[in-house]
Amino acid sequence: MPRSRPAQDDIFSRAEILRRRHALSGRELREAADAATGDDLLQVLVAASMVIAHADGGLDLAERRKLVEAFTTSAALEGFSVSDLAAELAGHLRAYEHDPIGAEAAALAVLAAASLSPAEKAFIGATCAGVIVADGLVHPAELGALNRVQIALGLTDEVVS
């Protein structure tokens, strides 16, 4: 003999539960998408800065400080720790020590593949400009590297200025 269902288990209350679950799933998806965008931003920030820093020989202390300053002041990177930044930097430093030309090509490929908003791209461009002047010298090779970064990101001079 089939059991009767309680009144609260009717189709209308189940539909409301499903709507709430769907809304929760949508919120979780948006949060995951935001985290993915933040991860892309961290990778692009480090990759672009390393292209600039290694153009004149390597990442010096002033350039490193400029990168950390950009990292700590960016609201988009709030979910990351300085150790995340250090790990990303360490990977690039090893690559540049092993094969500078290949490391730059890989970094520029990361920039070209990233899907960032225009504001995020402008942030990356401004950070790169800050890294160039961080050590007090503007090396012509750094300006060439900035041009390569801008091309990879799809930036124009007007956006970065």
C-alpha cells in the first residue's frame, strides 16, 4: 500500500528547494570564476613583470619591491598570499636562469592566452611601467620588453599612460 506524502513534500516546495540550490550553484560558479580570474591576474602580473625585469639582466631588489607593492595594493589579488606570489616568482626565476629566451617566450604566451578585463590589462601595464623605473634607470631593453608585453596583452600606448 503506497504511503501518502506529507504536505511539505509536495511538488511546489520541492521546486522552491531546487530554485534555491540552483541559485547557490550559480553563486558558487561566479565565485569560482572570480578565483580563476584572480589566478590569471597573478600569473600575468608576475610573467609581465619578469619580462620587464630580465630585459636589463635580472630582477633586482627595487623591481621586486615594486612587484610586491602592486600585489599588496590590488583588490583583485586579495585571496592570494605573498607566498603565492613568491612561488610564482620562483618558477619564473628558475626558467630565466635555465633559458632566458625560452622563459620570455613562455611568459609572453601566458600574457597572450590570458583573458583579462581592460582594467586588469591597464593595471598590468601600469605595474610594468613602475617596474621599469623602480631601479632609477630606464634601460632601452626594458622599453622594448614593455612593448612586447603591451603587444601580448593587446594594449595600446593610450591605455597604459
